[in-house]
Amino acid sequence: LCIIGWAINATIMVGVLLLSVNQRLGKKLVVWALKFLQKIKIIKDYEKRYNQVIKVVTDFQVTIKNYAKRIWSFLLQMTISLTVLVINYSFPFLVYSCLIGYFDFSMYFTLLLLSILIDMAASFVPLPGGTGVNELSFTALFAMVFSSNVMLTWALLLWRFMTYYAYLLQGLFVLVYDNVIGNKKYKWLKKKWELEAESINFTEEKIHEYNQNKNKSQRTIF
């Protein structure tokens, strides 16, 4: 599974690079892929899909060109992304240290690599968070690290909470906040902005009327 996941990710990465570097080659790859999918009856409306995909490819190429002009911004975002990945892949080491009661830094890179292998194994599974494959891969790979099934079970639960369920809880809090507070606050702000715009328009109209009346009265006097 790890080898298959690595091969798929490597292929996607090369494909994305080709799409971003050469516009003509990118369009040829899109045409080839869509025609293949049409032949195997996965897509029906070729023209519609082609226009959708080409729009995405064009937007991506524009983004890559902008990154090329702003190399420091690109390097900064790459550094941040790599840092986030390293932190996520370091969670098994934190779980391992928690369960054994101390930091064994000699195990850090081993656990980091095992965590990467798990991510590769579950990357091509079309389920939310690689459900099932992540757990099976963790159990298979970390069975040699933890001395007992009890520790392995707790490690799996803690690791899965840190890498998946914590994000679900975060999303739940965001949804609750949006529905209870955020949406109402936005509606009030939208109404406030509309009233402010109406007030500005009303003031401008009154000033315009006053200037017109002033001009008429001056003409009458003369």
C-alpha cells in the first residue's frame, strides 16, 4: 500500500509540474485524460468537463507564474507547509513519549518515517481521512514499537484523535459558531452597511438639491 501510494503521489506531482510549466503540454494531457475517461464511461459530457478542467489548469498556471515573480513568498509558503507536515508526522513520537513516560529521541526519525508510510498507504483511499487504512497501517507498522497490545491500542486512539478527530471537532465548533453567532453578526453587519450606504446616498441627494435650488435663486436675482 505504501508503494502504491507513493507511486500515485509521485505521478500526480509530475503531472502537476507538467501542467504548470508548459501550457500546450498541459492542454494535451487534459485532452488525453478526458478522452480516456470518456472511453471507459466515467465522464459523459466531454466539452463541459474539458472547459471546467482547462479553467482550473489556467488558474493554476497563472498562480505558478505569480509565484515565479515572488520567489520569497513561494519559499516562505513552502517552508510553512513543510513545517506543518513535520509537526503532523511527529505526533506518533509525542504519543510514544507519553506512553513510555520520557522522550526517547533515538526513536524520533523511525517514528517519523513510519508516520509518512502510513500517510502514503492511505493517500489513495477515497474515504474521509483514509478511514480504515490509516488504522490498519498504524497497527501493522507500530506493532513492533509498542511492547503490548494495550499500549498499541492507546497509541492508535491518541494518534487518530490528534490527526483526524481533533479537526472534526474544530469544524464542529466553527459550524456551531457560524449558525449561532457568526451568521447573525454578518446579517447585522450587512444591514448596517446597507443603511450606511443609504445614508450616504441620501446626504449626496440633499446636497445636490440644495446646490440646484441655490443656483436657481441666484439666476432669479440676476
